[in-house]
Amino acid sequence: MYVPLLDLKAQYQKIKEEIKKAIDEVLESQRFILGPKVEELEKNIAKYSDTKYAIGVSSGTDALLVSLMAFEIKPGDEIITTPFTFFSTAGVIARLNAVPVFIDIDPVTYNIDSNKLRDLIEFKAKNSKFRIKCIIPVHLFGQCADMAPILEIARKYNIYVLEDAAQSIGAEYPFSSTVKKAGSMGDTGIFSFFPSKNLGGFGDGGMVVTNDENLYQKIKMLRVHGAEPKYYHKMIGGNFRLDALQAAVLNVKLKYLNEWSKKRRENAEYYNKRFEEEGLIGKGYIKVPVPVFKNKCNNYHIFNQYTIRAKERDKLREFLKENSIGTEIYYPIPLHLQKCFQYLGYKKGDFPVSEEASKSVLSLPIYPELSNEQKEYVIEKIKEFYKRK
Ligand SMILES: *Cc1c(COP(=O)(O)O)cnc(C)c1O
């Protein structure tokens, strides 16, 4: 049996006709840059994520970058984030000559440790040269970071919050009296439409969402080289536009997103239950992802990735590969140990939780169209691997 990490062909087969029709409309209109399809998607995404405004942009990375540009981040400003994320979260900080300041993660959620975050900010606030301008919490693998304490400390010190929800569109976070959507809690939130995300386009694309009208106007302007009106440049922006063709595809796919996320969640529950039954968890061979903010809302973890901790991870991965099961390591090297960030002066041992995670995590197939036979095959092969020991 063949179980790929992700099977986009299976998804496409079900919505082919609708997609082709939507693409054809764009082809007939010959309007490829921004335009009505992009505006429609912006409205849909704003509604979906419970925000007032949405701005379609060229990628998740550019959504991060343009947010920081709208915050008017200056060289030397410090921006706090996690070292256990996709590169671009910190890459955009460095590209503006600002300084990425890393904080270790929580070992269960893999998201930034809010206690350590608070401690660092309180410590730095005693210094007269307080330069922290922004926090970028990442909602990794489909689960929100612990936003309540993050927002509290950010408000206290007047720090921007940029939610990196590239992997978490539709995820929810429970406050004491209300539940909020990923992307709607910070000053801005960003989504990526990279094909492997839960809402994936047919190429690159991204979105910024915000409730702040001023930021909305600025980001819209920055998206077109900072011009308003055309050829009158108030700020130095870039070409951060989203293609109409991508928007057309995404408008169709968005209708199915909740259903797909629900199936991912069901797959995750299935794995959790079966791994437990097979004694793989009790014996300490693997640890499964456990939702942390339990039952306060239906939809909080949307499982862009189902990431286990595995004993002898690399050998297990090799064994699964030999048996035609696709897996991936998100992420093998935490950002503070990447060559390009050597100049920041971090060293091995600075963030032990992230470093340990990078050695033991393994993401398994979790996509919505996965059959029970395929899941059973994955479980069977993992069992077989540890039994041989
Ligand atoms: C995918 C991803 C991005 C970047 O999105 P692109 O659309 O690929 O530029 C940023 N942050 C995280 C956490 C991601 O997973």
C-alpha cells in the first residue's frame, strides 16, 4: 500500500469541475492582477476568520513581511518569535534589518512558551533601551499558541502582535469568556495558501487579516509599491499582489475547508486511539499530539500536521519510507542553529526544548482523504518497527 504524506490529487478529483469553471471565468475576463476574484476572496476570508479586513498577497512570507513594514519596524528593533517554525517567520525580521529574538517552545504544543516570553520581556523592560517592537507567535501544526498571556504582556508594553497562522486557518483559541479564530487576535494575522496548507492554492499566495483600519489601508498601499493613488508613492512598498487565478481557486476550496479540517481532526483522533490500543504510547515508543485547550470549542486544532514524537525517529522514518509511507520532519534544525543566523550569536543548548523536538518529531499522513485502510497500514508498520526491537 502507498500512503503519501499528502495527496492533493485525491482532493482535486472531487472539485475538478468547479475549479475549472472558476479558472475559466478568469481566463475569459483576462483580468489577472487583483480585481473582483481577489476582492471576493478577501471578503470571504475576513468573514471566515472573524476579522474586519483582509488583504490578499503573494505568499505567506510576504504577508509577514508586509505586516512588519506596516508596523514601521526599523533596523535594530527586536522582534520576538520561536526558533521552532518555518524559516520565513524569522527571515522576514532579518530582511528588515531588525533582530530576531528567540524564545523556547512548550514541549506539548510546540508553540512559544508564554511564561518564558513574559519573563524575557519583563527583564528587558528594566533596561532603558527597550527595543522590542513586535511578537510573532506561530500557531504551529494547526494549533493556536497560548494567546491570552501573549496579548496581555504585549498590551502592557505596547508591542505589536503578528499572528503567524500560515498553518492554522480555521483554528480557534478559547479565552475565558469567548472563543477566537486564528489570525483575529493580534494586530494582524497571516495565512499562507502554499499548496500543502489546509487551504492551498495552485501556486503561491497569502493573506493578511486585521481589525485595524489604519493597518488595513497601509498594507493595501504597501502591496502596490506604497502608492496611493497610482504613481504617488507615500511609502516604500513592494509587489505583494495576489493573482486572480489563485483567488478563483481558493474561493472554491474555501467552501470545503471546514469539512476537510473536520476530517483531519477525525484522522488524528483515530490515530490517537489506535496507537493507544496498540500499546505504542504506553511503552514510550511514541507520543501523540494532545490537544491542549480542551473542549471549549469545536475546531481549535486543525491538524495541518499530525506530529508525533518517536523513539529512534530517523530509523523509523527510513522504515516507513521503505514501506511506501510518506513522512516529514518539521523541523530538523531550529532557527537559532541555522547557518544564516550565526551572526545572532546563539549556540547549541540555548533552546533545549526546540532542539530536543527537532530530533524526535515526525509528521505522519493526516490529509482528509486518507482511508481507514491507509491509517491502519501506517499504524501496523509503526508497530512492526518497534516490535522488531
Ligand atoms: C508556510 C509557512 C509560512 C510561509 O508561507 P509561504 O506562503 O510559503 O510563503 C510562514 N510561516 C509558517 C509557520 C509556515 O508554515
